[in-house]
Amino acid sequence: MDSFEDFAYQPLRHESEIRLLTLAPQTSANTPLNCTLSHVLLPEAPRYIALSYHWGDPAMTTTIKVNGTDLRVTINLEAALRRLGTDRESFMGTDQEFFIWADALCINQTDNQEKGLQVPKMRTIFKKASEVAVWLGKEHDIDETSIKCLYTETAPGIDRDTCLSTFPIFTRLLGRPYWRRVWIIQELAVAAHIRLYCGRYPIPWQAIDSNCNCCQNGHPADENVSRFIMLRDIRADWLNRRPIYLLDALHRTRSSSATDERDKIFALLGLAWDREYFIPAPSYMGTFSDTFTDFATSLLKSNEPLDFIYLRIANREVDGLLPSWVPDWTDLDDPVAHRQFDYIMLHVSHKSRRAYDGAEITFSGPELNAKCVLFDTVDGLGTALTSDGDASAHETATPDEPAYPYKSQDEISHIVYQTLASTEMFPASQCKTLDSMPSDLYRIWRIGSVQLEEMMPTTASHNLSNSICTWLAENRSFKVHGQTIEYWTKTWSKLPNETDSVQNEHRFFNTIRSRMRLLMTKSGHLGWAHPQTRKGDKIAVLFGCSRPVILRAYQAGYRIAGDACLSGQSIRDLREMAIDEEVENVRIL
């Protein structure tokens, strides 16, 4: 009997009951581990170790004995249990039984009802544990000398040369799959004591923490280090009793992953003080689409920003599995979603939302009914960059003959500048300073005054310069009221005080990096649109949403393609301009 499906779990009969695993003493490294599962009441549980680990490749398994029955588990879990067994005396001493809590064995993973009841207990399980043992996997590319180098980092007054020498070791350690698990956020945040293992080598938490501080002071941004900093900061918030909000936790952990999509939300509930407003009790009885739709419904009913309906990555298909107004919380780790999520969390505050008319929405299963004005139609679209800096395969669209909303050539010139400066796309406080930005990037604003090839060697990074030059080459012929973008930039000599603005250069770079596309509407307005936008899509002003939304006709309603920004037009301006238009209720599918 090797599968979990066939294993005879005894049911948990009491609300506070959990299972603990007892390891029999190991007689040989070659004999299977022998374990026993027992039931205890969590408030009365004996001292135990909570195991925090990565499940590993499900195709690579081995056999252990549980309650006398052979059971197949991943090699990584077996290695973690075996390693803890060799350290049992340091954990418990010689005269106590050695209890371990490991989710894959202590929760019946085939019983969705039990999972829904046990998941809310996990915060208490890890908080109450004598220690949380972190298993990073076997040594592989980490040797004893490397580990000793990490220990050196804990010494006071560490010099920068030592920091530089240990950086590759440190980032390899933090690059292991374990650190990407969303579940570890809660497991480590609430832990009283943490002990890490990389194969046979124990690593103090302080060694990782000190290396992280060193990296912050002496190295460029690294995604693995940034992920650990996020985890460390959430742990500090928890230990210092600072409130953690569910949306903030989702925002901070957007690069973390879960095997079960529903766990992207459920794994954070134990940390969130406001969880009762959104998900009073996690349930594994429905699909991930059910869970995400229910959460989005609760989110919007609780007066959170309607802007969440356009939160999506660049490649999310408009006709995907989820309702288009429901964020896919498992897939928000790209520049487009980062821009949107940062904007919503940083700028669409409760105070600023009062500046917009309140949302008027109702729900009907997977449908969202919203009050809006279908303000305009997409007419022309530029080329977006891909994630690797190449031109996008999305089809461009040449505008027809749009209306002419601007009063003069100077006004058009200013609007083109304002669009490329992305002043509506990135509010000032959201525009992060980029230390690596080349000092002569202002030449971008004068496309017509310099050959693109001349820019290549003068920028700080080949990848950066290549991306910028690619975008310029692909979009310099984009038409704005009969003239190209290149033509309009040559008129910027009339704007001497603006064209050298470093902040605007940063906004421009952030905008093209987030893969937005130049947009021309049928009424002649210029702006930016989400990469999934197509010619003929509608631009809607939804009541309660701080930015225009791109809608695509679908069956008897619409699906959301993304968000848009129209230069020189606030959401109030758009509403006032559309005052005579018919306000209608649309079905968003």
C-alpha cells in the first residue's frame, strides 16, 4: 500500500485535535524510516518540532513506514525526516519522545474537508512548536567551506570584500525552491525559534539574516535576496504585533508560489488580522476558480478598490478560465501586474477613493454587473516590448482618421510629451529611482536628433539600451493626428524645462518595461493601454474605478482586457466629458 489515497488515516474527532509523527531511532542509513502517527489535542500537545520544507519532485519518491504500512513520499521529505532524526537529542534530549509535525503526513491530504479544518490551525501549530526546522534540501552545490563563509558574515564589522566573496554562495542558497513556497511565510513568521539545514549542515537563522544585511549594503538588487527580505520583514511585523492586512500580504508575496492554487490565499490567512472580512473559513471543496471568485466578490463588497478588476499580467488571455474581473492571485509576478498592484496599494487609498463616484455593482454567480460609461473606442495601438526586451508579437493597429480634440499643434506636442513622460501612468511617489539609469538618457526624448545606433554604446547596460532602442525603432512611426511620434518629438524645443526631467525618464523606462502599448482612441486621445488591448475594444469609465478599463465584447457582455491611461485626462475629466453619454449597466464575464 504505497499511495496516500490507500492509507488508512484515523479521523480527527475533536475540534482541536491534530496528528504528530514519532520517529523510531534509526539503525542504518539504508533501512526505511519507521514512523508512528498519534493523535493529540493541540493545547495539550507535548514538545514537538514543526517541519518547514519543500515537497520536491513528486516523481522522485521512496518508501517509509507509517503505522506499519509502507508509504511513498518524496525523496526530499524523507531526507528531511532522516536528518531531523540524527539531531533528535539536540532537539529533545535523551529521555523524551521525538515528535514532529509535517503537513504531508499529519494532514490527510486526500480529505478536503479535513484540510479545510486543519489549515486554520497551522499558525498555532508553528507558533507552539519548540522549534521550526527548515529543510533546504541536500548539500549539492554547497560544501562545508561555503557554509563556514556564511558563518563569518555574522561577525561584527564584516568588510565589503568578504561580503562580495560570499554573495554567490548566499544567493545560491536563497535560490532553492524552498524559498518560493508561499506557506513558509506563515511558518517562519510565527516561529519562536528557527533552525535551518542544508543537507548535513545546520545554519543559524542569524547567519542568513546577517548576510542579507551585507547584501543590501554592497550588491545590486537580487530577486532571491529580495524574497528573503520580504519574508524577514513580515516576520518582524508579526513579532512586533504590527497589523498585517490580507491584501498587503498578497502584494508582498506575489512572487511566491503554491502547488494548490487556492493556497496562494489560504496560506496567508493566519497572518491577516482582517481575514474574517474576506474568507472566514478556507474550503477545499470547490475549485480554485470558485475560491478566487468568492474572494474577489468579498473584496469588492467590502469597499476595496474596484481597480482590482483590471489586475493581471501581460499574457493573461482575455478568454481565460477565470471570470475576467477576478484577479489570478497565482500569476501576478510580471512588470505589468507589479505596476498595477503597486498603484492600487499605494495610491487608491480610502481617502482618494472618495474623490470618485462610488462603485455601483451587483453579482450574479461569475458575472459582475457594473454601472459605467462606454467612453471611447481603441483605434490605434503601438508595439509593446516582451519580457526579454524584444518587440511584442501583438498585432499593431494603425489609427483611422480620429477626431481632433486638441486646439493647436502646441497642445498636441505637449500631449505627446506628457504621454511618453507617463505622468498619469506612474504617480511621482510610485516612480522609483533607478541607480543604473544612464545620465544621457534625456536623448530619448529627441528621437529625431540622434541615430538609434549612436545611443547603444553610451548607455550603462546593453540590455537596457537595446530594449529602449527596440521600442523607439518599433514606435517612432506611430501616427498621432497625421504625424509620427518622431515628428512631434522634434517640436520639443519649445519645452526646454521639461525634456531633461530625470523623473520623467524613469517613468518612460518603467512604462515600456511594463509592456504598455501606445494608444490612440477614435475621439483622438493619446495614452497607454495594457498589452492585451486590441483595436475595436471599448474604453469604459466604471463608477468606483480610478482608471479607465479596456472592455472587449464577449457573448452577451464584455470581458476585461486590462487598464488604460489617457494623457491629460483624469477620471473626473473623462466622467465630465461623458456627462451627456448614456450611463449603462454592463455585464462583465
